[in-house]
Amino acid sequence: MLSLLTGLASLAVDLGPAAIRGVAHLFGGSDTAEKVASAVEKADAVLGLSKDAKQIAVTRELQNLPPEAMIELERIKVELEKQITRRQELDLTDKQAEHHETQETVRAGDKATDEYVRHTRPLQARQSFWAGTTYIFGMSLTKAFGLTADGPDVAIALTLFARHFLITVYALLMALRLTQKAVATK
């Protein structure tokens, strides 16, 4: 029984009272769900409580409910778990669609008939590489000749190299993917 209450309290704190009331409307309304939502609101109203402290407070409130409410609490917990699963599924679907759109944009740029568009990403990678390399050598030389006390800053160097590394890693991943497809078709 305690595991049911702590699990429900965790889900309730994560999703909030509005989701609990929404789940209750799936059952045609529920006094027990309203009590759970009220417990979460009380815990949220206390400023400075950590998530764990809120879960403990909600669990204590749920322990005061009558034993016959446990069946309904189990049903609420199952529905809240479904809500979390559905939210995760939507989030992953959104991320997958975003990734797909990015891939399509890159592919369209690679297939472009305009030379400028086709060569922009590789040019940016080369420029990023040379900017980072020039910065590191330049700052190392200024330090070696005593013109500055500090050498190259790692954060600046990584910022300058970032575009180069991202494009290089992308190209390597695409080459690996094409190789795997070629091996799989044999």
C-alpha cells in the first residue's frame, strides 16, 4: 500500500493538479482525485520545498484517505502513468520529426544546383578550422614572446573550432551510415 501511495505521490507532483483533475474527468469526476490534486496544491503552496519533500507531504495526505479509496488511487496512478508515457512518446516523436527535417534540409543543400549553396557548409568548416588554428598559434606566439601573460583560451578555441568539428562529425556519421547500408545490401 505504501508503494502505491509513494508512486502516486511522485507522479502527482511531477504532473501537477491540473493533470490529476483531467484524469479524474476520464472517470466522470472523482472525489479521491480531487483530494489528491488538493494535496499536491498544498505541497506546492509551501515555498522552498524540494521535490522529495513535496512527495513526502503528498504521501502523508494520501495515507489519511479511507481504505476503500485505494482502488481508485490505483486507477488514478495507472492513468497518470499513461499520461507520462503519452507525453514521452509525443516528445520523442517531435524530436524525431525535428531531426528528420534537419536531415532533409542538409540533403537539399547538398543536392542544390547553385554552386554557392553546395559549397557553403564545407567552406564554413574550413574557415572554422583555420580560424581556430590561427588563434591558437597566434596566442601561443604572443605568450612565447612575452606580449601577453595568457596563452590561448580553451573556450574561445572551442568556439572557433565548433563548426568544423560538427560538420566533420556529421560527415563521418553519414559515411558510416552509407557504408552500413552498402554492407547490408550485399
